[in-house]
Amino acid sequence: MITGLGSRRQGLYIHPDGVNADVFADEQDPLRWFRKEGTGVKNAEHFIEAGRAAGATLFIELTTLQPQDGQPALTYIRKALEAGMDVVTANKGPVAYAGSDLQALAHSQQAQFRFESAVMDGLPLLNLAEFTLPATKIRGFRGLLNATSSLVLSMIEQGYTEQDAIRKAQQVGVAEADPWYDLDGWDAVMKTTILANSLMEGELTPNMVEREGIRNLTSDDICAAALAGAPYRLVSEAHRKHGLPMASVRPVRIGAEDTLRVGTNGMTGVISLETDAMGTITLIEHTPTVQQTAYGVLSDLIIIQRNKRSM
């Protein structure tokens, strides 16, 4: 049953009796149905309260990234967990700034908090580590985690202007609401923080990750590097120093023998995990779209339900 639905532009609506999901099987705009049949609420806090009062047990949070502090999504997630609701999010900010605190809160409320789509869309990266590498220690990783910057750099190499490349990234749906969050490295910093903390047991916050975006690369720099056979890409990296995870995001030239070379084609995402027992494991995501993000959310929902059945 779906109790509530809403968006920033169209408002938030609750149906106190809930609606069977089958109702929306052929509905292209479920929110239109809720606007007609449901009751509007004035803000997200009231939306969560009204949904819980109507019997909702799970909250899906998909608001846009706010890289400075993860708000207001962080407040929404915390409120839902405090109400005892399971939470699924694709928002990087809250997880990067307060992931461990949110997991602790979820545990105290006997709830679940999952965020597979916060990094590399629906690629089963976090679930891979959780469910299939239980006895393996991840020592570090290198990856191309931001599709927007990869696409923009690739198009500039082909002769497009920066603005044309940004518009293309917005059209295909991979850019943040403010594309400079991608190009200045903030999106990648959030993902790098999440991975360092989730995969390497780190306690990093985004301001602890060294960040350099692609803003200062000129078109001449970008094209010359590509012509020389070592194109620039925005690389996320983490390793251990004195036993503690250290991380960075910066433009790096990718040589022909680099494992990340496969990711220099358009929007392809790639990450290599360095492990103690399994050596190097490399995952590749070809041409991500919002469909993969939606799948990541769905996979989290399925895992939550499986976990409930096993309790």
C-alpha cells in the first residue's frame, strides 16, 4: 500500500486509507492521482507524521543533493527513523554527513536504513560488499564515480563547448540540479565519503576529502591531454594511511594501461576495489540513467522486506 506521494514542485499528498500499488500499474503520473484523491500537507515533516499516522512503515527520500550539509534531507530521514519507519534514500548528502549516526538511530528503533542508489546508481556495489565479501577487507579503491563530469570532458574532447556538454548531461538526467555540484567535485566527494566509510570502516566527513573539480581545466588542456592518449577524468580515490582511510577527488590523466581507462568513454562509471583476499575487483556501469537509480531503490526495498521475513 502507498500512503503518500509528493514532489518539490507539485506538493505533498497523503491518502489516509492507503492505495494499492496495482492502481498505478498503467498510470504515467501517480502524483496526479494523489493530487485528486489525497489530502495535501504543508511540508515534509507533516508528510512524514501524517504518513506514519496512516500506517506507513517505510519512507523513500529522493530529494536533490545539498552538498554543504545534507539538509533538509538529513532532517527528513532522521524524523522518519525516529518514528520507527524504515528508510531508503538515493540522496548522497545525508549518508555522507551522518551515515553512521543514522544507522545507529535505525538500529535503536529496530528500523532499516539503506542507500544503494546513493553511489553509482543501482550498481550493486554496497550490497556486493555486504553480502558477498564478508571475510574480505577492502584496502582502498579508485573510481570514476561522476557521470556528468565524464560526459562533459568526453564531449569537450569531441569539440563541443562546455555549455553544450552540460546541457546534454541535463537532458539525459545524470546531472545534479546544479551541474556545478558535479563539475566542482561535490557529488564525487559525497560518494567517496560514503564508500570510504561503508567499505573501509572510515569515519570521514565530506570536508575531510581533498577536492579539486574540473573548473580550472581549459578546453585546450582537455583536448591536448586526450590527443596525447591520456585524457583527464575526475578520479575518486581512497587508501589507508597509518591505518586510517584517506580520500581525494581530483582530475587525473588516465593512461592506456590504467584500470579506469574503460571509464573514459562517455558516461561509463568504473570502480576498482583493492582487497586482501580477492585481489582487485573492478565493476563497470555502462551509460547510467535514472532507470538504474530507480532499480537501486527497488533493490533496497526488496532487501528490507527479506530482512523483515527473516526476523
